[in-house]
Amino acid sequence: MKKTILLLALSMMAVMSHAQSKVYFTRDISPEGLLKIYKALGVEATGRVAVKISTGEGGNNHYLKPTLIRNLVEAVGGTIVECNTAYGGSRQDVKKHWQTIHEHGFDSIFAVDIMDEYDQIRIPVQDRKHLKYDIVGGHLANYDFMINLAHFKGHAMGGFGGVLKNASIGVASTAGKAYIHSAGKTDDPVLAWTQDYIAAGPTQDLFLESMAAAAQAVHNYMGGRVIYIDVMNNMSVDCDCDGSPDAPMLKDMGILASLDPVAVDQACLDKVFSYKGKPGDDNQPLIARINRQHGTYITDYAESIGLGSKKYVIIDIDK
């Protein structure tokens, strides 16, 4: 554990000094590839390990499948962790959420914990521009280490979803999600979607800033004991929280991992935006979705508050 903490501390010192963060990359989207990139980071997930994923809305088939993540979760003795949603659907009600988890095959393979099933806690935020605190699932306190295992794809409100969204909206309780979406105006999930409270239109950046602040809160709460992984497959313009997502227009790219959440999300964005698309492998719909929501701003703001660095070097572990 001491070695792990030291490595993480040294990594974040480099991030804070805006040195280039290391982002590891493999084209191998497989159980073996996922385990290989975790090991390439050189930091062992120890103690009680939370593996934060999205278990996917009912009707969605783009989420990270249990068969893909099994080797990694078993290698670290991890527990799949989730929180309830704030927009209805199959995962806001706890009973329906457990049913969806079962239908998607997670609880038949792994220990699963809906962290806000019974309670929620407030954790400190470093950036208090919009949020006075972050409201997360109460069971977060039960874990020593987190593997933030995100599915990189589009998102109707954030533009895209990666590790920053998975740490902020993903770890937030139902009330916490409302609080972030409304940029600190309300924690009421009913009011949060009304015109008086929603952070939309000209206030979109306030929502993105709030997500960055919440992601930093979770990182700090875990003492920096977090590994960040983005899987770039099934990259629909819609999130795993959408029960009827559009079909992916862009072919799978690979897996990226880092100790720096800003760097790994930025690396994914750069891969999407710099890709030379062609018929049947088109990056333009995803780019349009990201741009529509000013999605790239989240990495700008996250860097500005000290969560990580947009400067990175890619280490291709396939070579």
C-alpha cells in the first residue's frame, strides 16, 4: 500500500507541475488487453477495490460487458460499484436498478454495490465555484482504492462521457447528480430538470465546471488512489444511460489508461478529433455531439483547477 501511495503521489506531483502525463494505449479491446494495460501502469490496486463502471440503462447494449472486464476485476478482487440515476428510467428505482444489473449479467459474476442504495454522504470539494460539497453514494467510504473504468462515448448533456464523467456524475447519488446538473442550485431530482434550475443553453459551461469539481472531489476523497481507464469501443453519440442509443458510426479504437484523468480523457478526445474518417467509419457525428455541448471544455476547466494536465505522452504497449 505504501508503494502504491508513493507512486500515485509522485504521478500527481508531475501532473500539478504540468509535466507530460503518461497515457498508456493498446488497440487490443479484450479481457487480456484490459488486464495488460492495467499492469502497464505499474500501480497495484490494493485493499478494498471499487471498480466504477456504468452497468447500462435497460435497452442499452453498448456498456462494457462483464465478459470484457472480468479478468481485470478478478485480478484486483474488485467490487463493481454504481449509483442510482436521477432521470427516471430503469436505474433510478433501486429495485429496477438491481433488475437491470442482473439482466446485464453483472451480479452473476461479480460482487456489485449500488453505493447509494441505503444512504449518501457529502464530501469536500476543492473548487467551490458552484458546489459547496459533492453528494456521493454512502458506500464510497467502504473502499480504499478505485479503478475508474469508463466507456468513452458521446453524451446528450455533457457532449462526451469518459473518466471525468464516470467520477463525477457516476459516483454521485441521485441527489448528487441533480446537484451537479443544476450547477449547485438544487439537489432535488425533480426540480433539477425544470427550466428554472437546469444548467443548459448559455449555462452549459457551469454544468461542465461542476462535473470537473465533483470529479476532483472524488479523486481527493480517495487520496489519489485511483486508476483511470477509458475503453474506446461502441462509441455511439449517446451515453450508456440512454435506453435507445444511436448505433455507433465510428469503429473501435482501443483502450487508454493513466493516473491522470484529464490526460486520458484529453487523449481520447484527440484521437476522435484527429481521426481520418471514411464511409462506414465516421467520426463526424461524435464530434458534432461533443461540439454541440461544448464538451471539450471540461478538460480545460479540470486542468485549471489542478485535477490533471492536458499535456501527455502516449505509450503504445502494443509495440
